[in-house]
Amino acid sequence: MDATPSTATTAVNIRRVGAGATLGQFFDAAHAAQGHDPYWVAPLRLLDSRRFNPKKNPWFDHGEADFWVAEKHGKPVGRISAQVDHSHLKLRRDATGFFGFFESIDDQSVADALFATAAAWLRDKGMRRCLGPFSLNINEESGLLIDGFRCPPRMLMGHAQPHYAELVESAGFTKAVDMFAYLTPMDSALPVKQMKWLKRGLDRNSALGVRPLDPKRIDEEIRTIVRIFNAAWAENWGFIPLTDAEVAHMASDMKMILIPELVTFATVNGEPAAMCVALPDFNELLRGLDGRMWPTGWAKLAWRILTRRSYVSGTRVPFMGVLPEYKNKPMGSLLGLLAVGALREASLKLRMPVCEMSWVLESNSQTRHSIEEIGGRIYKTYRMYEKALA
């Protein structure tokens, strides 16, 4: 995927970029659009570049993508990706392709040129609908931030400028669905009512239990997390199951920052039936590095990782779920509370009192009610957009 000759659209040059030297322009475009914002956290270029490399990212086993940078006066001012996920197409058969990694200065001509380029690519692939943003699919960063700009993004959650939504909508996109991020203070989670109900349930059912992740069996434990996740979320909007290769890739990445006490399993007769995974907020480790490892970033990051328990104050829950046979039943609620209750205790012991639970679909009333019952409040809203491709 080398750079190809530019094409001009109303004084905007669109340049295709790919793995290698030209990928730096893709990162530079994000800095041009958001580098002025003190709440934006620049992704670590070294790690982020792996996402775009088909040899290193197993998503490319079932997906294909292209990436473009918009330039004005020879400088990057925006970027976008277009991708086709064949796992999605196999499940949905809806001729829907995705866009992602959208960034732009406040200039409609830039956004229009980027979306026109992505749409043309998707039409050439036979797609009749464009949905996004996904970076690269629903199991990674999803949605455009439309509310909650004055807070840094948690790990694997996007940030945006207030003008982004207007650019997207003016390019002809409309709302598909909204997703919420909940801020949940662990010191006030599980009010007395829930604690009493939880204790009564445990007293009456000796088959129930709860335990943390076993670091000696981490690969097996991560497979269990993914098995529960794939089963619990199978009917959700836009769901795409994680593959074995993606699980192995995820395990490799997670080992660097995983804290076993922050991964909890609720069990029935010793078998995991529900799980809750909280990851220390890696973005807190990246602040001030400007996305670069050289010349001093590598040393700062290494120290922060080694001392992460004292350096990181917050977590994010990207995975939680209850096996389908227990969902929508009192037992399912009890299992969920067991997992969250254990996470609460571990978070307080580790002095990580603030947790983001994200993302949650606006239509997922059961999960939303459960989070709100333990004190969670919506503090960010992300929107998925869609557009028919003529």
C-alpha cells in the first residue's frame, strides 16, 4: 500500500497512504485537526501503526481497507479510511461498508473530499451503504463523539472536535444509533439495596462464586472472556464475533497492562458464567508523549507501565457480559452484580476509584438500568452515522 498520485478536489489534495513512511502523514493529519486540544491524547504511533499492517493485524484476515490523507497547501488537514469487513457481510448480507479514522479541520471542503473518496472506494467494492466511524470494526473504536468534549478519552475510545458532527452531517450522513459512556465512581457503586440483595442471593445459592483472573492461565482466561463476550453480545446491533487470531492478538496486547484483580468472573458450580474486565486507562500513560517513542518517550512510558498502579487513577470496562442462558433472569442480574461487586472492591484497593463503562447502546435498557442502579451516569455520547451509496 504505497502512496499514489494525488487527485485534486476544490483545492483539496487527497493522497492514498499505507504501511511504511507515508503512514506518518496519517498521524500528522490527526495532529493537525486535534493537536490544539488539551483533552486529546495522541495515540502511540509505534503501536497504532500495527493496526494498519496486514501482516500484524489479524483483522485483515477477514477485512480490507484503504487510507487517505487530505492536504491543503501541502500540509495534512484531514484523514479517513474505508473498509469492507467480510465477517460483517457474511452475517448481515447488507452490502454495508465502513468508514473510520475520520479527522478534519473545520473545513467542509476537506470533509466532502474525504467522504467522496471513501464512498467511491466502497462503491467499487459493491457496497450500497456506508456506516461509521469504525476503526477498524465494531470491536475497536466505534462512533463519533458528539457530547462530552471536555474530558480526555479513555483507552480505545475516540475523541473529536465539536465541528466533526456538523461536517459529517453536512456530507449527507444521518444518525444510525447512539452509544453512551458511563462514568461510574467505584466508591459509591453498589448501593445498600443491591448489597443486601447480593448477600441474600449468595446465602441462598451455594453454587455461586466469584474469582479474579488467574495470571498463571492467562491465555485460557482470555479465551474464556471472549467466549462469554461472543455469546452474550451475539444479538446486539452490529455485533461481529472475535476470531481466534484476534483473541491471540488481543492477549498479546493486554498482557502489558492487565491487572488480574481487575478481571472478575462470576461462576456457577465453578464454571464462569459472567465476566467483567476493567483495564487501567492506558491513555493516562500516553499523555504528554505526543504519540512518539523517540527520543525520551520510550523511557517515560516504560516507567509509567512499571508504576501504573500508582500512576493510573482510572479504568475502562470494555468487556462485560452474562451467558445467554442466564440473561433476562434474576440469576443473570445476580451474576452481573457479583462480577461488578468484585471489581468495585479491587478498584478501591488499587486506588483506581473512577471507572468508565463503555460503550452501551442507547437501546440496551437492561444494561443501562443496571449501570445507573450502581451510580453510573452518562458523560459522553458517541454516534454512528449511515449513508446510502447511490
